Amino acid sequence: MCLLMVNGKLTCIGIGDVCNKGKNTLLALTAEGWCYLFEVVAEVKKDDSKTETDAEEENRIILKPHYTQHLPANGKSLLIADVDGDGQIEIVVAYSDRVVRCFRWRQDSSSDMLEAGTGNSTGNLIQISQWQLSGQIGSLTVNLSEEGKPELLVAQPGGTYVKLCLTVVTGGESPGQSESTFVEERLGSARIRNSMITTEIVGGINKGNRGKAGGGTFYALSTLDGEGPIVQVL
């Protein structure tokens, strides 16, 4: 059992190759905007001679963050994935003020993720994109297009969703920033009556063409109207 040591109310948690080092890192985000990165520890060996309670107490580990950074407050949903197809992992955070921000880990020079002997990180998270949406955000997901490219999809109220487009600027006055655009889509169902009903979305549903090259994945929308989910797989 591992306990996370954070200050504030924990609202988002995720695991992935945050620092693009080929190793998973646990990321925790609080309502106050504090972002914590934790090293994923190796599994503790079990001693069969001890009782279950004793073993649980002995194996209880308090994880202390090796890196802390303050980000904008009031994050409500978190996604760790490659959202633009460049082979690098991004951290996408949806906020309660209807804003979606995209971050990426920037490594200092060519050093390793942790400074030797200090346990401190040698990089930081930088914001590379931001979108302002019209409705409250339900959930975030990544889906593959027919061309096999990742698409960042965000659920919006009333059975709608938006496709967020991330184009990183390589030149000009602000290299590394991105041009942020989005396309709004609507669930093709006559049962949608309340335009404010919460909507959830999940992507990456395999089409059953395992072993075949090319092709994308399905995504599904569900409205939470109290009468059972309405799901449309597209």
C-alpha cells in the first residue's frame, strides 16, 4: 500500500511517461493547482510468515514527491497521452472554468530526470496550448483517426463534443507554443432533449481488426440524463 503525501484537496491523478524517459511517473494534481510527480516504486516482497495486518502495516509506503510545480487551480480531469502524434507525451488538464490546457515536460539540457544524489527533477512542465470552451467539460479522451493519427476529444453538455487541434509553432516569436483550434460535433440521437445534460466520452475502442495495418478506433458518447446512458459508437 502506498500513501501519497500532498498538500490540498486531490482532484486528479494519472500515471504515464510524463517526462518522456521511457518510465512511468505518478502525477497528482490538487484543487489549489499544485502538481506533484512521484517515482513508481518496485513491488515490496511479501513475507508469508507474517499476518495480513502486519504485512499491510510493514508494506505501507509514504511516497514523497520528487518534483512539485504550481499550475492553474481548479483542475477537474486529467489525461496523459500523446495527443498530437509527435511521439512525446502531453498532460492535458480540463478545468472547472471550461478551459483545457495542454502541458509538456521540458528537460533541462541533456541531464537525467533526477539530479544525481538529490532526488530533485531537472526540468519543468510548460504550457504549450490552451482552449476556451463554451460548456462545462465532462471528460477527455484520445481517439485514432482513420489515418492512425491521435485526436483529442472533449465531452460537452447536451450530447456534444469538441475535437481539439494542436499545431505546435516551430518558428516566429513564440516557438514551442501552438495554434489552438477546435471543431464541435453533436451526438446524432433524437433522444437528446436537454442541452445542458452532462456528457461523457471514451475513445480508443478497438474495431476488432487486430493484426491489420492502418485504420482508426471507435469512440463512444453517453449522456447522463437519469434514464440510462445513450451511447453512440462512431
